[in-house]
Amino acid sequence: MDDSTARRVLGIGASATREQARAAYKRRAKILHPDRHATTSDAARRDAERAMAELNEAWRALRSDTVPTANRGEPTDDHRAARPSRPRGCEICGHHPAVWIDIRSLTALVILHSTDRYAATLCKNCGTAIWRDVQARTLTLGWWGIPALFVNLAVLVNNCGYGVALRELAPPTTRVAGSPAPMSEPMALTKPVTARVLPWVATLSVVAAIVLVVLAAAWAQA
């Protein structure tokens, strides 16, 4: 794969550095990985597998080429500054209308926690499918640490803001002509967060534990 094709696949411009290319690769890999499309049709899964293979090839091509690195102190995570001009539309399926979302999932364990970022311009279907999975994961895994209790609340509130934007967005209509998006159709909607058992079992368990601790403390003082 040549340099220009690899940059088009990654959605970066000709001046993007290796760090920006790596950030673009990781960002797209999160939303294109075939595991995220496991519940869709056979055709959609094949599209996802093809898109992921193409993405891997693009990153290998740029990683092996002589790509400039960022200067010291220069921000490297702003992939938007490195984007080439392209038709507007969903980055997954190319349909419009589409809206920018920047959501996170949090995984906590006692005193440690880590976050994953999912940022892209997505249509209502693709964005909602990813938003539901990310929000469910955060509700399930984000509470299990003392500092993470407060961080998780902030993450959930941030995600809810983008969830509202997706709900208000009109359904995808037609694919933008000339779109470089790797999939031909919008993603199938995943199960709503409210219909999933595990996130609410985890959340209610944490709430119950907090209530018990507060009651025990009050009882001890009494």
C-alpha cells in the first residue's frame, strides 16, 4: 500500500506525524474491530474484517516508511488537525447526517483505573451502537475502585451528553459520494443499556455497598 492510500485509510493528512498516524490507527481500530460487529449480518462482519485488515495494512505501511515525528512539546493526540479534507459523513459507513462524539469507558480495580477513548464523526446508528456498548461497559467495570467512583460519574455524565446528541440526530439517509468510509451500511443497533442486566447489577451492588457502609458508620457513632 502506498503512502497516500495509507493516509486516506487512516484519515490523516500528508503532514501528519508518526504519532498522529498511530493515534488515528488506534482510534479507528477501536470502532472497526470485527468483535464490535459480532452481532451484525454476515455481510457486515465481512465488511468489518476487510476494513480492519486494510487498516492494519495502512499502519504497517506508514510505520515502515520514513514518517516525520512530532517536535518536542508539540501535541500529538489532536488527530483532527491532521485530517485531510474529505466529504462529510460517518467515519464507519459514510452516511449522513453525522455528528462528532468523544466518549470514554472506564475500568477500575481498587486504587487503579484506566480509560479508553472513542472519538469519531458517526451517524445515528453507528454512534448509538458504540455508545451503548461503551456506556454499558463503564457501568459494569467503572465502579470498582475508591477514586474511580468519582471519575466514573464524570465519565458517565460526559457520555450522556453525547448520547443526547445522538438521540436528536436524524437517522442516516444516503452515503456521501466519494466517502472513504470502510463499511457500506450503518451498524446494526445494539441492545439498549436499560435492557442489559449486568451493568445495573454492578451499579446497584455498588450503591448497596455504599449504603451499608454509611449505615454501619452511623450505627457505630450512635
